[in-house]
Amino acid sequence: MEIKTDKLLWKKSILQSAKEKQQAIVNDFRLRIENILKAEKGISEEGMDLDRQARDDYGKLEVNLLADQLNFAVEEMNLLNKISIEKPLHNQVQFGSVVVTDQEKVFFVSVSLEEFKVDGKEVFGMSTKAPIYQDLKGKITGDSFGNQTITDLF
């Protein structure tokens, strides 16, 4: 029973770290948009010339692009918030699974996140839209994908 408790605690730590990393991404996009809007306001208060109009148009385009990325990051955060640690441990790879391989790689099937450390281990956040997930979906401990074998799954 101790192993199950340890796995649940580790999974909880992984989820918490993923949420913190995703929230930092959301905050960064918000700050970047805010800074552009502040800069645009400063430009518009000074009056417009052709160069300033071009910068203003570029700023609006940049804000729109960042807003799209922000919306995506918020959607990813919402997905992370749907993962429940209280559910039983997974016996096959699915959304919310932690997958450990014989090459000591740890995948967290959730959203696409760069590697992040949890308890000294590198964890890779993997979206269910990623091609590698299609290879992993439904696999169980002992199954192989690519050149790796699943040694643990929860």
C-alpha cells in the first residue's frame, strides 16, 4: 500500500508543478500584452506620425497574436485543472497518466510543457495531441514504444 501512496503523492507533486509552470506561461503572456498596450497608450498620447502609426499597427498585431497564445495557454491550464489525483491509479496510458520508461524518462500525459523538475526528476509534459501520445495511448506497463519500455505507470 505504501507504493500506491508514494505514487499518488508524486503524481500530486507532478500535477502541482505542471500547474505552476503553466500559470507562469499564462502570466508571462498577460504581462507582455499589458506592456504592449501601455507602450501603445504612451505613443497615442504623444500624437501620431507615420512611423508611430506603423508601430501602433504592429503593436495591435502583436497583441492579437499574443492574445491567441494566451487563450491557448488558458485552455491548457483548464485541462490541467480537470486532472484528478483522487481517481485510482491508471493501468493503461491515458490523459492524466504518469509514464516512466526504462530510460528513466518520465512523461505526464496532460498538456505540452517543456521539461520541468519534480523531486529531482525531469518530467516531460505531453499533450494528447502529440504524435508520441498516439504511440503510447492504451499501453500498459511492460509495453514498448519507440526504443523505450514502460516500467511504471500510474
